[in-house]
Amino acid sequence: MNTWRNASLAVTAVAVLALTTACGQEQGTTTTNGQPVGAAAAAGDGYGSDAYGSDTAAKTEATAAGQLAVWDSKELGEVVTDSEGFTLYRFDKDTASPPKSNCEGDCEKAWPVVSAEGAKAPAGVDPSLLGEVARADGTKQLTIAGWPMYRYAQDKSPGDANGQGVGGTWFASAPDGKKAAPADAAADVTVADLPGLSVRKDPKLGEIIVDSKGMTVYRFKKDSAWPMKSACVGPCLDKWPVVAPVDKNDTEGIIEKGFVTFDRPDGIKQQSIDCWPVYTFSGDKKPGDTNGQGVGGTWYAVSPQAKLVGAPK
């Protein structure tokens, strides 16, 4: 009797183990269930829905612009910096005509205002592009082509550009006030006849997964693979659209383990790689963009093995 009982328990254990391997769907195409982690994701939880991307505790005083300069970044193109060499940013929710800042309160903690004090145009840039706009507290904020200028609190050293693409609304400023972008950014990325998911060699990040349009694919650190759950719900999905299901035969160079469709609780069908739900970023406007990389310290591009690229250990 004991021998029969022990054998029965062993068979049961093997069956349970098989069900809990690789998100339980290696032989199928769809995984179900999976509730969102935290039913309603709050603003400032790491996915950039509040567009601030920082938990800075106190408002940072405005910094004087001084002698502006232009930094030629391989990834971003020409970027304006202040007299200390810090990247200047513009906010999509502001307006340039007329100049108006919509960054106040908590926003100013993450994005310190750049004052127009002592502002001088960079060499070769039309001085008439520089201006100022009066804020509610009396500060005269620097504008370039009408766009109010800011620093980013998470830029710790001259040359940092950690604010690029945060929330899909913050971008480094070019000398003409437009969003900084390399002139040949799209020239290096060919999107004709791309598979549903494939691998691109990014000059900064290395090998990363892209979709059929050449857009970078991301993972969210707050998701889980087993049980498969997505913590990106509600407004988060406006910033981070899911990757729609892709036929496994329509892929090239990526891991096929755990390549299943995730039936989300909200009814949306989402592709997963190694059981991890994957997304694109609304702040990426063209093939080759990686503006979602590192946003909120929780979003990262995906390697061919479905690992987070560049995430801190």
C-alpha cells in the first residue's frame, strides 16, 4: 500500500511541475487569467503617465541659462545645453505661440525651470530665437522659439540626457526649439519586409527586439512571467501600447520559449516572449527610436533572449 501511495504522489508532483513550466503554455498559443498588479496604477508609479518621471521631494530653484552651447549627440543630434553643460528640455504640454508653461507644482520638482538670466545664444544660432515667459512666481523662464526650457532633476552630470522621452512628452531641445533628433536617424533603419518580431543592432543598446514597423519593443519591470501578469493598465496602455499577437513563424532571431498570447483581464490580446508581456512606446516616433529606455527606472528594451537591456542589476 505504501509503495502504491508513494508512486501516486510522485506522478502527481510531476504533473504539477509540468503545469508550472514556462507560464504553462508551451504546447498552446494562449494563456489566460492574470490579474493586474494593483487594480489602478497611480500616477508616478514608474510608467510615466504623469509625465514627470521623478519623485524629487522639494522644488528645485530655477537655474540661470547663461551662455548656451550646442552638444552634438550621436543618439540625439544637436542638443542645447546651459552654461554648466546640462541638457535643456521642452515639454509637449507647453505651448510656444503664445509661450506658456504648464509645468507647475510637482512637475517643477522633477523639471527645474531654466531662468532667462544672462542667456546668450550659442555660436551660430540666431539670438532672436531666445526669449522669456513670466511664470506665476515672477520667474522669467528662458524660451527657445517660444518653447519654455527646463533641466531634468535626474541628470546628475553635464552631458546626461536621462529626461529624453520621459512620459512621451519630454524631449531634449534642438537649437531651433524643435525636438532634438539626428538628421539621419531613420537612414540607418530599414523597415521594408521586416518580420512580425525581429532583432536590430542598436548602436547604444546592442541587440534589441523590434516589431514589423521597426519600433523598439519594451518590457515593464513590474510585470511578472509566472503567473503571467501585467501591471500596465488603464492610462498606462496609452503610453505603452501592447504588442499584438504575432505568429511564431513570423519571427527572426528571438527566443521561442514562452512565445504565447496573453489574454489580458481587460480583454486585449498581447504577445509575450519567454512569458513576459511586451509593449511599444508612444514616445518613439520613428524606427530606431529608443525613447522608452529606462523610463521611470522600470521600462527597458528587450534582448533576443527576452532579457531587460541595460537595467540595473
